[in-house]
Amino acid sequence: MVNKRRRNPAIRRAADRPARKRPLLDPRFVLALGTVVVAGAMVLWLTSSSGSDSSPAAAAPDHAAGAPLSVTATGTASAVGVEVSEASVDFGHVPLNMPVDRTFVLRNTGSERVSLGKTRIEVVEGCCPPDPVPGATSIEPGGQSNYVFSLPMGMHEGMGGKHLFRITIPVKGASTSGDLQLLVAGDFG
């Protein structure tokens, strides 16, 4: 005699179940791994930059929140007849969450109209480059345009320390081209 067992229709065998789609990696694992990697990178960066420093930013006195910053601006930069005086700016010590900005005036001292290309900001030290705020895309001879470097919210907890940004503005004339470079530094915290 053949054994005919009745199955409860509510209970299925594993082979009868539809396959569940599973993520390749558990999101909790990915989040934990990312946190460990970021924390390790920050520890390495902080330990590598915690030595003594004789730069003006390291020697700047602490400021109370809301107090004016002691900004040092030096040097001149030029490319294809466009000049910027005070092309290197050091904000010194900046408290966290304090907005900073600096307007650079680009003057066309040449005899031909120049066009300004897309601005690039490189993080030389620190983190979080701001979005560039360029003025005009071209400057007539004798004219000028403003470029604003702005961190409207400053740096927040976890983003403190020394920062150095290199700003490159491509300049193109009728027959020549070059890059105008500006520097902005600050020690946030």
C-alpha cells in the first residue's frame, strides 16, 4: 500500500517556498564598516598634523565666538593680465560654527578681454571645500570681477583643525591662457 500523507497546506517545504531577495551586504554592516574607516582616517590625519607648527595660523590667539578674526592677507597672483592683490589669506584661529568669507578682486590690467573658466578648489589640508562663487565670466581691459570664497556655516564639530584650500581660476586671453591661483587657510576649532 502506498503511503499518502496529507500535508497541511499552511506548511510548505523549503523547496516550495519562493526565494527571498537578500541584499548583497547587510546595511548595518556597511554603516559600521564605514564608521570604522572614517574614524581611523581621522585619527591618522590628526596624529600626522598634531606636531608643532610655526605658521601664523598656529600662533594666532584664540578668539571668543563673535569676535572679529585677525585675517592676514599677502602676496600677489597674476595670469594673462589678470591680477589679484592679497592672493593668500590666512584666517588664523576660527571658532567652530563661525562663518567666514573673503572677496578677491580680479583686475584685468592687460590690453585684451579675458574669459574666466570653471573654478577648481583643491583641499591641500583639511576637508570640506566650499562651492566656488565666481563673479563675471569675462573681464574687459581695465575692468574687474569679484570672486567670493565663502564657508557660510563655518566648520562644525569633527571638522576642526588646519585647513588649506588652493583655488585655481583658468584665465584665457585671445592668444594665451594660464591659471590664477589663490590660497585660503584657517585653523578651525
